[in-house]
Amino acid sequence: MPKFAQIVMGPAGSGKSTYCAMLEEHFRALKRRCFIVNFDPAAENFKYSVTVDVRELVQLEDVMEDDDLKFGPNGGLIFCMEYVMKNLEWLRDNLEAQDDDYFIFDCPGQIELYTHLPAMKQLTETLQSWDFRICGVFLVDAQFLGDPSKFVSGVLSSLSCMVNLEIPHISIMSKLDLLPKRSKKQIRKYLDPDMIAIADSEESQSSYHSRKFSNLTRVICELIDDYGMVRFLPLDRSDEDSIDIILQNIDMSLQYGEDLEVQDKDFDQDLPESTE
């Protein structure tokens, strides 16, 4: 039996930890079990139960205070992740993963870890070698996606992670519950967008910068639209169904449940006795 893992990614402040906490609560309601791994050496507070904490191996604060290293926040985090990659046996020993276990990795928010540095790619390949089925989950704050240029930027960030990690990938538009009702209605057009219409919209062409790069923007939008590479699922804490729909899509990507044994039932035992 395989094991399963979500790799939760996204920019800092996109709601990754809140998403993990919502999943933990949802799993509990479904009477399913999940284990959450804090994979961020800079994390401080948690809204969920931590099964494995990477800070027990290395902490960003310790790296930044080291007189020999003298790293800043970004360089220190990259050093931490590279150190973790050199000590993956520590992770394996602490996971103690059994068949059919379901892990959720709450990862750091520095986008370079997923776009061009090898650390997260090495993590996914190692987990796969340990018989994990993996799905990448990329969150973008809905408040960040409020205009066409920012939306295209968010799509490209998600697409870059998808291409670099080469694993099944789900994109989520988070924090919809924090938007005013009017904004929430307007932003839903970005959930399944017409990329060409977005590129040609008056709003997209309103600034000099947008007009100057309009042809490039249109080509990018045509590429995304032609291949249907990125579609966002909404995450709204005020909508109980949104987390359920997200989990169903991820389970489908992971092929979760396909290896579970069918529970047979002897229907003869339930038949009423003959009165003849």
C-alpha cells in the first residue's frame, strides 16, 4: 500500500498554515487520519497539531545568529533547506510512515525554493522513492489576484512550481472569505478564466507598463488558455463545501482510496426468514 502527501506551497502570507489547520479539522470530521509536518525552519506559531517539526533539526534563528555563517533571512532559509536535504534520513526516521498514511507538509513561503533551487525537487523525488504519492498544492491570496496583471503573475508562479517539481498540482485561491461581497463576485471570474479576455481587457491595458508589454502578456495568456495548465479552486472558510471540493480534487490526483479493500457483506444474513 502506498503512502500519501500534500506539499503545501505558496508565497508568504497566502494562508498555508490556515489551510493545513482547516484540513486537519476536515479530516477529523471525515474520521480520516492525517499527519502534519512543519517544514518551515522559520515558523513560530501553529494552528494545527504538529507531528514532525523540522525545527528540531535546524532553525532559521540559530543559523542567522551563527557568527561564522552571518546569513540574512533569505540566505539563512536556503541554508536550512539545503541542510535538511543533506539529512533526509532524519526526516524518514521521524515520519515513521506506514502504508496508507496521509501527510501534509506545510512548507516555507520563499518562492525561489520551488522555481529554480533544487531543495523541494529533491524532497519530492525522495518521498516518491519512499513510496509516497504526492500532490503539490499552491495557494495564492485572493486579495493579490484582484487585477489582471497580478492574476497573470500568480498564474505564472503556480505554473513555475508545477513545471519544476513535475508532480500532480492543484492551484488554490485562498482567503475568499476576507473579501467584501462585491469583490468576491468580481474575483470569481478568475477561477475559470478566459485568459484572452483578461489580456485584452481595458483594465489590463490601462497603464503604460501594461500597454508596453501587451503582446508578451497576450502570448503568455494564450499559452495558459490553450493548455488549460492552471485553474484555481476557491478556498472560503465561510463555505463548508469549498474545503471538501479541494480535498476531493487532491484525492483524485493522489488516486487515494483506489487500493483500499472493498468491504464485503454477506447479504444472506440480512434476509428475513421464510414464512413458508
